[in-house]
Amino acid sequence: MNQKKAKTMKKTILILNILLSNLIFAQGDSCSNATVLSTNGNYICPPITSGTYQQVCFGTVTGIKAKWYKFTPSSNGIVSISSNLETNNGINTRLSILTGTCSSLSCFAANDDFDPLSITNRLSSVDIAVEAG
């Protein structure tokens, strides 16, 4: 391959990588592009630097960002959702579990501060019962 073709190929790959990374990181920024969780397991949310916040379960606060996930359970059980991880120490989080469609959301469960008696633990945790489908 000559040098000119190699340079063009590198530019094309770089542009594709930039476009793909923007698409990947845009997932979960709103209800309409929520990240689909298709299997049972543990999922870790990326740092929340973008995303639209809906004041369905809580009142609004300026500057809140959010990540969105969509899950349809394949069996009955309990789903545990938590931001109460060591890596989140010192961060204030909220969890909202919503049901419905993007144009008509209802608050199903929520938590703002895992331990309301502790001013040092501002993390959140929710356990919800789910039914298949």
C-alpha cells in the first residue's frame, strides 16, 4: 500500500472511531435512547457527565445529569440497584425507577441517600420486585 492510501485509511479509521465513540457515549442520555439491559448481571454506569434528568420521582435541581437504562425481566425476582459503591464516596446520587412510555412516565420506586441518618453517605440503593415480561 502506498503512503497516500495509508494516510487516507488512517484518517478514515480515526473519523469512524470518533463517530462510533460519540454514538456509544450518547446511549442512555435520555429515555428515548436508554441503554437496554438484556441479561441478568451486574452493570456499572459510566461517569455521569451528560444526560437529561426527569423530575418524575423528585423535584428538580439545577445541573442534574442522568443515565437511562431499560430492563424487561425474563423471570420473577428482585432487582437491586445501587450507587453505594466505594468508588462513589463523596458523591451525592439519586435513583429513580420509572414505568411507562417515554411520553408518560410514572415513579415506581426511588431513593435519595441510602442512609438518611448519615451526612457522609449520600449514595442511593433500591430493591424492587419484578415480574417476567
